[in-house]
Amino acid sequence: MNIQETFEQLDRQFTSYGGLTGGGITRLLYSAEWTEAVNGLKTLLEEAGFIVSFDEIGNLTGRIEGSENPEETIMSGSHIDTVVEGGHLDGQFGILSAIIAIIYLKEKYGQPKKSLEVLSLAEEEGSRFPYTFWGSKNFFNLADKNDVENIQDAEGIKFVDAMKESGFTFRRSDNVRNDIKAFVEMHIEQGKVLETEEKTIGVVTGIVGQKRYTINLKGEANHAGTTPMGLRKDTVVAFSEIVQRLVGRAEEIGDPLVLTFGHVAPIPNTVNVVPGEVEFSVDCRHIDQQVLNDFAKEVESTIRQVAKDKNMKVDINLWMDEEPTLMNKNIINAVENAASEIVGNSYKIMPSGAGHDSQIFAKHVPTGMIFVPSIKGISHNVEEETKIEDLVKGIEVLASVLYKLAY
């Protein structure tokens, strides 16, 4: 097998399912494009000799039975859905790389000792309906149908109707998979670290924890011309001081801590009124729970102190509090060893700053992740791209890891 030629051919095929004229893909859960893609995967896997099956909600598996320990499964894959006007690699590369790696191993070494299985997860992104990780949550019986029974997309189509139109339904009984001994997810980095450091492979140690806040500061709206500077309760000025202090502190602590003020809404948000209220978001992430907790305390205390100093009211709402998810040490070692063999020292041990299906899997089965670089760090964008030689090296590393685990 020529890995590069095989990938390029399959990538062209599957990028056409929801492919956009200007490049990229829109392939949303239970859409016609999504249905076409999963049926295309089913056909591809059957023709390659895999044992293929869907679960009730649309997760697709392709299995090669092991010769000595078929009851032990080594699994690899990712999600088949995309964001609106997304790239051709996010999710899709993880599935295609797993298929190619397993076919390559089967051709070169024959039947594995343990079973090998490709997994195409129905959904991860939450781009069509306000729900994320539908595929992986159902895989581990974590999804509650009550959470989706009454939700709908932007066009008013109900989740349940779209699901049934695609030929799927709610899980009728709990899945019991005690056979999975490892799950390895291949993914593009979706950031600039590997490219900046000129590394080919990222050996992922874990997925960062996240804390997200909505903050509301209330001062006093007043006339922009008649209110002297010393008599103002300007919430944008207070917000600016909060940003300056906390960004400075985040820079002091250093990587991999990140802090983002992504949403800012001053009220009344007009040119000639001192803003008397501002609502803004805070997003902070770190791979170490204690560091994240300690910094979150600084975030809250700094906001309260600035509000007190400026005689303002403040409301702090912590609405997301996710713990870091660590990858399995044995699989981390297997990925690092494979990377060392294939790309020498051109790899980096690193956390993932974005969420992935692996964060669901890692709580239930031994899990690892492999990153390849993203050009300019661009993802969730039609311009998302990775050098073909990096994609090929990624597949080679994945194949090496699966060989070590299954053969």
C-alpha cells in the first residue's frame, strides 16, 4: 500500500460528502451529507473486509477479528461530523487514518492477535443542535434522550425527526463494551505549536480542564459630555483593568495556562453614554487541576477587588467547570516510542487545548491521542490544512502504535 496515494484518494472521496465549492465541508449530524458520508464509510469498510455495524444512534464500527485474543479490542477513530464551513481534516482525518493504518497492517502482517476496530462517531461538534459529544456519550451510555428530545436546529427541525429521517433512533439498551483495551485518536492539532516548533508529531498527555465564567459589572450610565472623569462609574474602564491585571498574571504563570475574554457586551453600547454595565466572558484552561483552581481563585478575587475599588456591583457566574482529562501513560509511551522511531526527535509531548472525543473515552478505557501540525494553526475553517508529508507520518505513527498494541 502507498499510504499517501491511498489517503489522498479517500480524502477526496469523503471531502465530497458535504464538500463546499470554495473548499472545506459542511456535514452536520443527521443531514443528507452526513448520511451519505457514513454510508460511504460502511461500503469502504465492507469492501476492505471489515465486519461492519451501526449502533442505534449512528456510530459506525469496522472490525478485524483477532487470531489469538479476539475478545480484546484495540480501537481507533474519531468523529464524522464537521462544523459549518469546516475543514477536511478535523474528525475525518482520524477516521481515514485508522482505516488506512489497519488495512496497511493487515496487508503487511496478516491477521492481528487482538481485534482491531475502526470507529466513526456520529457527532462531536454540536454544530447543528445544541448538544456535543452525542456519539461518544452514547458509546458509554452517558447520553440522556431527555436532553435532546425537544431541541431543534436553526431551521426548526427537531433532533428526533432528523435522527429518524437518517434511519436511526435512541439507544434502546445500554451498550456493554468490556473488550476495549485501548482507544487511540489521531487528530490535527488545531493550533500553531507544532508548526512553530517545527515538530511533526504531538504526543498528547491530556486534554486541558476548562473554567468558563459570565461576569456582569454594574456601575452607572451617564452623559459622556457632562460627567467628569473623577465622577464616573465606567464599567468598560473597570473591565479594561481586569483584563490587564489577569492577562499579565497569566503571562507570568506561563504555558500551558491560557486566558480568553471572548465576549464583551457594554450597555448601552452607544457613543455618547458612559457605559453603566458590561457583561463579559472569561475562559481559562490548564492541564493541571490545581494550577487551574488556583488561577480561577485569582480571577474571581481580582474581579471582586476591581469592582470594590470602583464602587460597582458584580455578579460572577461559573457555568462550566471541566476537569483535565489525562491520557493513559502506557499509550503515551507507545506513541512516544513510535514517534521516536519514525520521526526521530521531531515530536513534542504536549497537552491538547481543545476538547476531543478522547476526553470521553479516557474516563472509561485506556486512551491516547496523536497530533499532526496544522498550517498556521487554522481549524474550523475551510482553509484548514496540514502538509501531506505530516499526514503520512501521522498515519505511520498510528500504524506503529496499533501494531504494538494488537500484534
